[in-house]
Amino acid sequence: MERYQLLQTIYDISKIDPRPETYPCRPRELILRLMQDWSLIQQQLKILEEEGLIRTIQQDTLIIYLSPEGIQKLADLKETRLND
């Protein structure tokens, strides 16, 4: 699922912060890491936001934050892979 790869990428970027859910991730960080078209990334961001896994705020540029639910979803996915 590509959107969860995007979610993981947002986490990888934001985990440098002691509270990853407060790190303001910007589009350029995602584009540089994923090497995907911005329109595809936007579609995936919309789905992740609808699922409550991220939140976005439009400032001078789009700011993306992980939600606590997004962090938990990644932990659940990791646990599922370990149990397979």
C-alpha cells in the first residue's frame, strides 16, 4: 500500500523530533525522498488525512504532521509483518 509507504516516509523524516507528531514536514522533503510526482503524493496525503493518520495545514506551503494514530498504525503494520 503506497500510502503507508508515504506514512512511513513522513515518520522517517519526523522521528528526529522527540515528539514526531509536532514536526512540520514539508512537501519538498517528501518529493526528495520518494521521487514521485507531487500529484500522486497529494492523493495519498488526502487518503491518509481522511483516515486520521496525518493532519495538514496550509501556510506559505503545505505543512504535514503525523497524528498519534498514524504513529500507532505504523507500529501495528510493523507488528503484523513480524508475525507473518
